[in-house]
Amino acid sequence: MKYSKDEVMQYVVEEDVKFIRLAFCDVFGRQKNISIMPEELPRAFE
């Protein structure tokens, strides 16, 4: 299922999300995780 940036931002506000955990693979294929605050989410989308 795909969500738009606006839908995600709306969900964060409506559900009073405190932290967002991002999971991704680095260039070596190792999984990395980072937690960000909701205020940092627009920058993460960029």
C-alpha cells in the first residue's frame, strides 16, 4: 500500500506520534535504523 507524503504527515498529527523509526540498508547491505522526531519528518522526505 502506498501513502502520500501529505497522508503520512496528517497521520502523524492526528495520532500524536512522538518518534518515527526509519529502517534502511546502507551501501554495504547492512540494515540501519534511526529514530527522528515528527518535526524532522518533512526534511526526511526530501
